[in-house]
Amino acid sequence: MPELPEVEVTRQGIAPFLVEQTVVDLVIRNGSLRWPVPAIAKQIIGQVIRQVRRRAKYLLIDTDAGTSIVHLGMSGSLRILPHDTPVEKHDHIDLVLANGRILRFNDPRRFGAWLWCELPEEAHPLLAKLGPEPLTNAFNVNQLATALAGKKKAIKLCLMDNHIVVGVGNIYANEALFAAGIHPEAEAGKIDIERLTILVAEVKQILAHAIKQGGTTLKDFTNADGKPGYFAQKLHVYGRGGETCTSCGNLLSEIRLGQRTTVFCGICQAR
């Protein structure tokens, strides 16, 4: 599933082609996504796109009339293409622009979403209760300590809870906890402020690095692929269960936590 850096790189890739462009049509070939594409989504037709933003893993395409809320789900991708590009399987939606380009939404598994919101997005049910963005000052050690106070849940589960902080998916939760030297099963409410300070810094650094690495793939949003992928960065623990730790040489352990694969070093991340 695309995580926050992949979604942010998607935003960076498509925004220059969309902002200040007029929408002339919204072609919905298959509206049966995670939630049915509402008929009111076509209110974007005739509107000028003012900006393209990201909130958590949602992309927000703003116009004066409202906002299209797009989620890539597990397999979705967005591509900027000429308007006459042949339609392929799983090309469910085209946002057609007056300049002859289209924004094409492809989603083989159809777990993505294309919705419409006329209210400020903070009022939308999917966005109203989201926690702070991890790369902003709103995500800080005081906020995190307050959110974790008294919690007995494993820290990794809390780090992936969008009510606490948005967008820290499985890959980057594994990596941040390793970098901070915190066992993923550690009781969240018992982690001291010093360790939480390190964790906040590592989350920010790892996500920012992933986004920076993805910058080299921006050209892909105008070709037949359109997927930034998981960037050419060195992952220390994710996907490396049973291999040696890059820090101490110990064999990495792999468990299931919250139905997600969790990899850690029992020495570097001792409880």
C-alpha cells in the first residue's frame, strides 16, 4: 500500500500539471471503488483547479466549488496523459483538462476512492478526526507524550494510529522504531520522554528522506507507469526478517503485530 511519502511524491508529480487548469469533464468508467463515486463529484466540471494538497494519505484537488478527495488504496495510481491515450484495464476515472491532458486514476483492486466535499475538508468524516501531519510542528514530543499517556498498546500500533499521527505506515513505523532503539511491542504509555524525543525526530527524518528520494521519479507521472514505487533507500529492518542487523549483526526477528509484519532487532531494540 502506498504510504505517506509515496502519496506526497504523487502530489508533487501531478500538481504542476493541474493547478490553474480548467476541468472540462470527469469520466467515470467504474464508480464501484471502496465507496461509490458520488454523482456530485461531477461538480468539478467547469471549475479551475486552485491547488493540490495532501492530508494524511488523501489527495485533495481544490476548486472554488469544492474539493475532490482521492485515495490510492492498495493499488491505485495517478498519471498525467494526453487526452487520447487508449484506455486500459482498471482505468476507472479520467479528470479531463482544457489543455488536452487528463489525470487518469487506475486501481486494479478498487480499494481506492474518489469523493467530493463542499465543506472545509476538516469537516469531512474521513478527515475530521485525523491527527497531526508528521512533518509539521504540530507533531512534537509533547503532543506525542500526551497522546500516549496511559496507553498499554504496543508503540508500533500507536505510531500507525491516524488519530495520533497520520501517515506513518508499516514500512516507516518499522524503520523509525529501529532508528530510535525502541522495541515495537513496548507499552506506549511507559516510554520515557527522552526516547519519545528521539522517535519524533526519526519519524520526521525518515519520512522526509523517503520523499526526497522519490523526487527523482517525478517524470514517471507523465509516462505509462505513473507509480513512484518504494524509493531507492536503504531499509534497515522492513522486509529483512531473518537477515543480519545493519548495526550489531544480530539476526532480525519477525512477528505479526496488528496483522502487519513487524521486524526488529532484539539487541538494538531491547525492551
